[in-house]
Amino acid sequence: MELILSEGTSGDCFDKALEQIRHSFDAEGCAVVPVSEAGETCIQELRYAMPGASDPAVINFFSNVDSKHTYAHFRLQESMMPGDESALSGDYWCEELRDVQTDKVHGYIYLLFFKTCEFEPKDKLVFFSINPLVCLFLQSLERTKALPTLNIEGLPTRHEDSQFASLAETIPGVVYQRRVRPDGDIRYEYISQSAQDLFGVSAQEILTNPKALFNVFAPEYRDTFRQRLIDASNTLETWDVEASIVTAEGEKKYTHAIAHPEAQPDGSVLWTGVILDATRIKKAETEAAETEARTRSAIVESLSQGLLMYDADDKLILSNSHFIALYPDIAETAVVGASYADIVKAELCCGADSALSTRSLQGRIDERLDHHNSTTHSVIERQLSDDCWVQINEHRTPEGGTVVLYTDVTEIKKREARIHHMALHDGLTGLPNRVLFRTRVEQALAQARRYGTNIAVICLDLDHFKNVNDTLGHPAGDMLLRTVSDRLKIELREIDTIARLGGDEFAIVLADFEDIDIIHNIARRVLSSLSKPIDMDGQEAIVGASLGIALSSGDCDEPDRLLKNADLALYRAKEDGRNTYRFFAREMDELALARRQIEIDLRQALGKSQLQLYFQPLINMSIGEITGFEALIRWNHPERGLVSPDDFIQIAEETGLIMPVGEWVLRNACEIAASWAKPVKVAVNLSPAQFKQPGLVNLVSETLEATGLPPERLELEITETVLLKNTNETMEVLYRLKGLGVRIAMDDFGTGYSSLGNLRSFPFDKIKIDRSFVSDLETNSEAAAIVRAVVGLGRSLGIDTTAEGVETKDQLTYLRIEGCSEAQGFYYSRPRPQDEIPWLLEQNIKTLAEGEGEVLQAQPDLVVMDEA
């Protein structure tokens, strides 16, 4: 055997201890070999050959203690371990060598026991130490021979500090000290006994063989542990690491290690820390996460919309089954981790867009992606099939991700289509109404101008239709109108358009005809067909028709002018005995002359105070009180008497007189309303022509300021015609008016121009249902359906609804049941002059005991509700 000693260990205590070791183990013939220290590490090799040796052997280590170093450290070099690692028993023993008189520790004796010593000559046992190290190898030690007691005079031994160990054992978790040397050597210098409970490995075994501890950790942890610890030792960052382990019994546990580094003078880093058993916390966190995931999944699945959620990198992180229900063909694409671009491409490759060319489809994809990258919120609609529409609402999250909601709006689209159809078609006959007819005339005129041809417009009135209604009733009249509609369809070509303008008034536009004889033939066939008897449930009715025909020409190529000319020709046909047709002739322009006279008189009326305001009350149907009045203009003509606005407003709009007339109405209405004792609102009509006036907003603002009327008491009514073009200028004016604080109402809603798009374009405060629908409530189920739809639409959008032209108790009852907000009409009161308004406001609204309605106290011409 060789006994290897480091240089500089010639102290008396050390020599004395060495002699005792030699004597105790009877290691005669051992040679002492000086070893020089290189840098911070002294490496010694013991070569030994023990072929066939089977008895236990002991390797004893003795280290001196100098002023710089406290402990001796050693390890077996991993690549030079015996082939059978289990040969190491892990038994470890340490004694301090302490001077009794000075209480100074001079060294330590370490004993490491092996189960067997069957090593080949080429094997090495290498020890690393910063301290000077003494290595003594004993060839054999009999099993029954007890470990000799070292009796070194002046150097009694003492075991580990029991106070520190006791304190460490009271700390929850595993307390440890671990040293990392500059050469990468990692050793545990202390580890509490609780390691056995947490890791299933004894503290002694870990101190002897750190790999015994590392082996219980997951492979991915072991693969990175060494480098991570060395990096942390270089930066002296706190070690705060969570990991999982699997004990020998197969139990999976979770640990949380926290340690603080301390750089040592020799260049090593001493880590002091604790390893906590985080299994219960981790399981609680896992259960909480699973509960949260289940809850989140339940919430996501409870949504009626499809949902996709992307992270900041546009990768899908969440979806629900409703999305797959809308897009079943892309279920394999819309998986977690899929990109936004791939999913959008898959979306557009199915549905209506799939029929596009490759280039067009790519254009749609690029457009969608550009929109996604440039906006934080967007709403688009896509048609997936003929009967399926989806609204895609995309919103950026504060973290940079994206939430996309897919809402099936098919039913909304269908309802909108039905409302749109009702807005453009007659509810009774299904024919186009006045609005759609005007559009068809415009289209026919455009085509005629393009090809150098003409068109014809025919206005048709039934003769003696009122007699049928009066004698056979309104249901018979409706049946007759439907029959007339069917007969007209038979007599006309598919390219021609038939419309019902209202009542018994129909209109026809004829396009693409070669000569005037075709029009004569069509007119005669129509008259012949409509003059035949009509069977109505066993009762026969005979009605004729009168037709007025206007041809387009160089000086008459506008829809409204054509309709007027055809209407003039119709009246001529009626004057000529009915059941005939007449073409418009220039001598019929007498009407234009009369219109010119009205224009002249109207200009004078402004300066001669011939215009007056009348006011019709608006009744809140819930509380039965007057909540406002609509201001209605009247013309007290010196020769013609009281002239209805229907006879001059249109002329005023066409001639530009509507501007001064409208200003007069606005100022007077506000001034009168400001004098009322009760703060009820006043409604003033604005014509489409007034929206072309640049100073409209300033006019309203100045009028409110001049009259002192609070803005919230002024309600401005606009017709749907204003929104036909939906220009940016019109929207700007509406929003500026709204900004003043006044209320904005849509007048005559339902007469054809209305659509959900109009209501979406501006936040209206009120919808006024046209009197034509209210008047037909009792006789026309289609009118009732329209009223119900409009009231329901207003309720869903939070918009008040006012029914115009309420004249009967049944109408009022129906409107109240449907939830209409306000009523206006002769049932309550006809329009009243301004001097009667204070009297109206002073009247009490009496509620009958049966709770069916409210009563306005009567005055001449005021309708009193004796029951509602």
C-alpha cells in the first residue's frame, strides 16, 4: 500500500495522528509520498490490484485543517467507478481531530466502507480535495474484526454538532448545504435526515453518492440540472426551482427547492437551502387548474356563438364545439397551435367564397389578413350557404391575442330580408310598392338612355272600388285587389313591372317596346281583363279601370315627372267616362300652371302671416298622459281657405321655399312650446330638402338659444327619404343635431324606405309607424304583422314607437297589446290651434276603474275615451 500525504503537513498533531492511524491499522510498509498542490485542486490516484479479494475493505481518509479550509471533500470519479455501482454501501463515518487544550480542530478522519473490492488493475479510485489529504488503503479487513478505536492523546473526537442537526430537523423540508467547485465538482456537505422521507434515500447515501439523489428526479430535470446549477453559481442568483421525482415505490412527488449562494475564498460556491415537499400544493394547483379548465370549458361551450381564441403569436389556444358546428369541414385544421392564417384560409375555402376563382379567393384571404393585422376590432358577415349567414366579430385582447366570435345570424338575415321585402312590396298583393316601383322606373330609364329607346309608365285606378268595399266589406275588397293583381300579371310581360301604390291604385312600367301600338294593345287587354266579372265567394263583382299613360322623352326622363304625367292622364281618363285609357298630352300641364300659382301665393304667405301652426297631442300609452305635440303647418289662404300641407309642401320643396317655411315652423314651434306650463316636448318635421341646407345645425342651435327651449324638449322628425342615399353628409348632420341634445325620430317608418340598415346607421330615439298601416290594422293581417314587427324591432333596439293616425278603439287596443309607446290621431284629438294647447295641458287624464285606458277631457273636436 501507498500512504500519500500532502506537503506542509508536518505539524505535531498531524504526525501524531498519522502514527496512530498506521499503528491502529497495522499498515506496515506503507510509503509516504509528498504531493504538490496545483491551483485549488489536488488530485491523487490510488492504484490497487486485489484479484479475487472478497473480504470487506476500508478506505480511510484523514485531512488536515488549515486556516483557509474547514472540511475535506472527496468523490469517486464517475467514469472510474466500479462496474457494479451497488458495490458502494454508502456507509460513512467521520471524526474530528480536536486539541483538548485549545479546542482547535486540526483534522478529520473519514472512513468509507465497500461491500466488495473486486477491481481490475486498470481501475482507479480518484479523490479530489482542496485540503491536504491523506489516503490510506487497507488490503483487507476481516468481517468479524471490529473497527479499531483511535486513541490519540491530546486529540479526542467529537461527533456532529447535535444542536445544528436538531435545528435542521425541525425545519419543514430537507435542509442542505451543497458546494460547487470551479472544476464543476458538486457535493453535499450537509443534508437533513428528512431526505429519507421525501426522496426515499438516506442522508448518508446522498452525502456519499449525490447521484443517488439525482436519480429520483425526472430525466428532463437531470439533463439540465448540472449546467443550470453551475450557471447559477457563476451569477450567484437564488436557486428557486420546482421539480418532480419518482420514489423507489413509484410514487410521484413534487419538490420546490430554494437556496441562496455564498461565494467562498477558494472559488467554490456554498449553497444553503431547503427542499420543500410541494406535492400537496401541486396537486391542489392541478386540481384547481383542472376545475378552472372545466369551468372555462363549460362557459365556452355554453356560448351560443362559435369561439376561437388566439395568443399574441396568432396561434390558436381555445375553441368550442359551436365553431365546429358552423365549419364542420375545417375541424382538422382548427386545432390548438394552428395559425390564424391557416384557419382563415380554411374558412374561406368553404362556404359561398369557395366558388370564387383561385385569384379572387386569395384576394379575399389577403384582405381578411390585412384587416386582422391593421385593426383592433372588426365585424364582418359571411354567407356560408344559401340559408346560412355568420357574423364574425374579432377583438384584440390587451395581451395582444385575438378573440373571434362566430354568430349564426341566419334568422336575423331572414327577418331582415322579410322586413326588407315588406318595405318594398305590398303586403296584400305581394306586388312591388311605390318605392320599388320608382327604382324600377329609374332602371328602365337608364336602360332606355343607353339604347336610345323610350319607356311608358301607366297609372291605373279601379272604377267603383269603393262600392265593393262598402257593400261587400273589406275582406271582399282585399280579395278583389288580389284578383286584379293576378290578372295584371297574366296580361303583362315578364320584363314589365306591376306595382300597387296604395288603395286601388296600381302602376306599370313598360320597357323595350318597338312602337306605340304595343302600348295600345297592352292597355286594351288590361281594360278587357279587369272589366270581366270577379267571383268572390259566390258573389259577383264587376269593376272597370281607368289608365293614364306617360311616355318618356327628351324633356321627361325622370321617374317622378313620368309618374305625375301618368297621373294627370289618369284623371283625364276618369273625366272622360272611366274604363278607358289616355296618354299624357301637353295641354294637361294646366296642373303645372296651378302649381306655379301656389308657389307665388306661398311666397306671399310668408310675408303676410298667412301660415299658422296647429298641434296634435302625443299620448303615452303606458301612463295615459300627453307627453308632447307634433307641430303641423296650415296655410290660411285668403281665397282658398285653410290649405292642407299636402297641397303645398311638395311644391315648397321643389321650389326651394321649404327653407324659409321650415325655418318659420321651427322658430315658432319652439317659441310656442317654451311658453307652455308643462315641459312637454314638441315635434317638428324636417324635409329632405332641409338637409341640403348647410346651416341647418346652426339654425336649430340658434333657435333653441333664442327661444329658451331646452334641447331635450325638441324632437326633429325626418322621413326615410333622407336616408335613401345614406351620404356621409347626411350622417354628419344627424350626429351634429343629436349632439345638441335634441331627439331624432324616423317618420313614416314602414312605407318602403325602411330597413334594418337604416336603423343601424344612426341611433334614433323614436320610430313613427305610418298611418297607412294603422288604418288597415282591423282589416289587413299583413298590416298588423308589419306593425307588430316594427314595434318589436323598436323594443329590441331600445327605440320608442309612435303610431300615427289612430282613429278607433280597436286600433288603440291592438297597439297597446303590442307594446307601442305612443299614439297620435283623431281618436284622441285632431290638430288644435296654439291657443287651445294650454287648455289641453290643464286637463286631467282619468283612468277608468277597469284599468283599460285613459281619458282626455273633452272640448269641441276633442275625442273623449269613455272606455279604452
